[in-house]
Amino acid sequence: MKSFNERCYSILKKVPKGKVTTYREIARALKSKAYRAVGNAMKKNPYAPGVPCHRVINSDGSIGGFASGTKKKIQMLKKEGVEVKKGKINLKKYLYILPSKKSSKRPLKRTYSPSLW
């Protein structure tokens, strides 16, 4: 069985260029609530840039951490076409919804209400 970190990396590889996902989305796809553990896995990512941890942001649209620094993360996202305004990313435009672990179909739409931010 794969470790938690390896499962995070497998899921993250599905996020295409020009899109982002959140620590919460990865945890949800793993049927977990371990958002911080997902962040830890991203921090220790030995497969970068093949496993694009720069595409993982906070659930409120803010950039979050990055081993090479926030400026580098923003630079990489902008290079992929993701707009960053005032340190945030518009989730309605750029969020990639991951399929949950037991579901083979991607949900049609998920919205993040401001009350969750």
C-alpha cells in the first residue's frame, strides 16, 4: 500500500497546467480531513516539478507556502496562465476539482462559498 504522501502525489499529478487545487481538495479526494498532512507532503515532495506542488493553494484562494518561496510559486503559476491578484487566486476560474478516491467520475461543479473562506 502507498504511503499517505505517495497517494497525495498521485492525486496531484492529475491537476493540469493553468489550474490549481487546494490542500482541502486533495484531502477530500483521499477521503480524509488531514489538510495539514497534505501540506506536509507537498513540502517534502521529492518529485517536483513532475508532481506540481506549486499548484496547491489554500482553500481561501491565498497562495500558501512553497519550499522555494512564495515569489517563486507565484512566478510558476503565472507562467502557466494562472492570475494572482493581491496574493489570491480566483477559485471559480482556476480550481480543478479532483475526483474522490472511490468515485471514477469528476463532480460537475463544486462551489466555495465565502463563508468557508
